[in-house]
Amino acid sequence: MKQKNPPAVKSATRALEVLEFVASAEHPPSFAEIGEGLSIPNSSLFYLLGTLRQRKYLELSDNRAGYTLGTALADLAHASSAPPSYVEYVVPLVAQVWDKVQETTSYMERRGDEVECLISKLAPHSLLPVHRVGQRAPLYVFSGGKICLAELTEEELDAYLRRTSLKAFTPKTLVTPSAIRREIEQVRQTGVGTSREEHSLGIIGISIGLRTHAALVGTLGIAIPAVRFSESVLNRIQVELRGAARRFRAASQDK
């Protein structure tokens, strides 16, 4: 006898329909447009949208007039295809680079539309940037995040910029899609990501990608106070980061 499909759960069906409706809309749909388009009563829709926003599957658009897909969906997509962790290979590299530059050195990996700090060794100076293990930040403001964005196809970058609220963390944050596109193109050409006081005033970030033969797995970066930064310092940091990237690739071949 043919097995019957189990009955659909109405609340789950509605949540999926809302996500599909928002994803396919030409502009961020309003509360009223979602309710009318899916024939969901206002009372039910209020709690449904609230739950999806709380779990970060939906976000309000910049003008708060409509809804866009949230970061939780990107987190799920990334988790399903995330490469194995290479932290064990990176720990000695962080120490080696730190010994050379004596500035805060960190290893980060992409988590959806953010980067997360997994290893951090702080500078020995009284004035120092602090990256804490577990700290996250949007891709577009961190130097390591820009490395991750440079890996995207143009279609993927378009989708990222459409769903991301470009918040100004400082007066120097890049907050327009055109400015971010120019920045990402430069990263693609040089292989180096920089954040010049875009997340925290007075802090410069420089990062490079750590790759196996097949893929980018994370980023290695230096954070330095602007008062200790110069072009000659940048050149020295880039030499150390590029050398570390080569050693990482060689060490990870057998994994």
C-alpha cells in the first residue's frame, strides 16, 4: 500500500511561505503586502514575523518599511558547506607573525554574513587593539571580511549587498554598495584586505586569506593603532602575512 505523506504543520508551512514570499519580492514587502499576498490574518502574521525576526531569519529594511531575509539563512547555508577547521595549523602561524610584527594578530573564519575571531594574540603595548575569541563583525567592515567578500561571485556579492544593512560604525565606514564594490575589486587584485578605521576609530586592519589547494578557509590579520601605522609598516606586515599564507598552504596539503 502506498505510504501517505504526513500532514503539513500549518505554522511551519506559513513560516516557509513568508520566507519564500520575501525572497521572491522585487522590493522589501511590508507587513500589509505579506498579509495580503499570503492571506494571513494580521494577528497571526504579527507573531509569525516577530518570531522570524527574533531568530534572525528576517530583518527590517533600512527604512523599516519592509522585510528582507536575515543572516540566519546565510549561516545555515554556510554551515552546510563549511570546510573542516584548520585552527591547529594556524596557532603556530599566529605566534610566528606576532613575533615578527609585535601587533595584535588574529585568525578569523566566515560565519554567514559575519567573520568570527577564533585565535587572537594581543600586542604587548599599552595602546593596543583587542580582538576577543568569539567576537563577530559584519564582513564589510573588517579586513578579513573583505577577503571573504572577494571570494564571492558577482551574483553572490550582489545578493549580499541587497540583504545587508550597511551601518556606519565610524565616519570612515564604507556604507554604499559602489564604495564596497571598488574596495572588493582592489582586494581581488592585491590579495590583501584593509580596514582603515572603518570598524573602530584609530585602528587599522590588514588581512590575507589562508587557503588550501581548493578553497579559502579563513583569514590571518593584524590590527594596529593608526599612530603606529605607515606605508612601510604596511609593506612589512604584508610580507609576513604572505609568508604565513604560503606556510599554511604547504602544511595543510595532507589534511
